[in-house]
Amino acid sequence: MDTNISFTLKVWRQNGPKAKGHFDTFEMKDIPGDTSFLEMLDILNEQLIEDGQEPFVFDHDCREGICGMCSLYINGHPHGPGQGATTCQLYMRRFSDGDVITVEPWRSAGFPVIKDCMVDRSAFDKIIAAGGYTSVRTGQAQDANAILISKEAADEAMDCATCIGCGACVAACKNGSAMLFVSSKVSQLALLPQGRPEAAKRAKAMVAKMEELGFGNCTNTRACEAECPKNESIANIARLNREFIKAKLND
Ligand code: FES
């Protein structure tokens, strides 16, 4: 059975993108181990509201590891300790009585702070809008088996498609590079026959948009791979580089 823990919680407070931020410290008492990290923050906010103080602002939506909204940097790691899980899938049993838990926003030029630990991740939407799709011609729906796809390609494309666009790769990278995100999104389409007609255009457009939006270069530190909650592989980055070079050579 999970035991209750008491700990010191330090959360980043910042009024806007240009405001100077600071940590607020709270003593959290008797939090059950089966409380999720976000539920623990809900408890904090209930206390703050009861005390007439401003609640701590953080992002969340699905709370089941799907949407990628719960972008918190916890004790020096995007999504906190452990691998293969998002902040909303993190439980307080991962921490010990007496711990100091520090919560910060994603820190990247590409993700300006909106308030406290909520950041603006619309840059990722802009990168997807630049080319992360296949154009669909209207007309009769094709027979499901008209284009055969090998199991290996389908599995690999599906692995790439599990990227939820949370931005942990950017937060983990000392260069603020978005290459793991972009390469996963390029790969999921490049691996399938339906994605090939626009592959060259897509690789160039998405890389250009990523650079325009202020994300840094990849220097192969692999921090992104180590911290990705969906275990995306940097093999995707190698594939993106190949797609990009091929596209440039055919210009
Ligand atoms: S809130 Fe959706 S992934 Fe965490």
C-alpha cells in the first residue's frame, strides 16, 4: 500500500514572457503516494485559492499521456524522474518523505512562458502546418488494401507517430533543438507510400520553419532520446537528415 509523504515543493512563478520569475516554496503534508503529480498540484491550488492567493498555472488536458500538454520540468528532468511517462503519468510514490521537488517550465527560446509553468508551444503547430501532413484529393475512398505496406514499415511509422509533440526533447536539449520532434513527424509519413509524393517538400519546409522559429541545432547529445516520454529514437533524426539532403540534391 502507498504511504503518505511530506515534502518541500518549489514552483516557478512568472507573470509573463518578459517578467522576472522566481520560485515559491510550499510545504506539502501527507500527500498519498497514489496521488498523481498533477493531482498534487491541484491540492496545492485548492490550498492557494482557500488562502486567497493566485493559483499556480500549469498546462494539462488529457491526463493520460496522450495530448502532450503537461509540460513540466521536475527536478531537472522534463516530465520528472523515470522514463517513458509524461508528467500526468507520474505518481507521488516516485518521491520520498522529506524530498525537495522543484518544478520549472520548459525553458527554450521557442517556447516563451505565458504564465508560471505554462509555455506557448504553438511553434510546434506552425512546424506541422508547414508540411506535417499528406494532401488528400477528394473523390472516392480507396480500397483499404489498394496500397500494400510491409509490417516493418507500418510498425516503424507507428513508432514515429507516437510522438505527442510535448516538447520534452526541446527542453532536454542544451541547444533547444526540436529535431527529435520534427524528425518523428517527417518519418511517420516518409516511411509510408502515401507520404512519399510530398516527402522532399515536407522535409525542407518543416526544417526551414523550425529554424525560423528559433530552435537550435542538433549536436547529437541524445538528451532528447533519453527524456522523450514516448521513447522516440534519434534514428529518426538520421532519417530526417537523409530526407533533407536528398531533397536539397534534387532541387
Ligand atoms: S495531460 Fe495529456 S499527456 Fe499529460
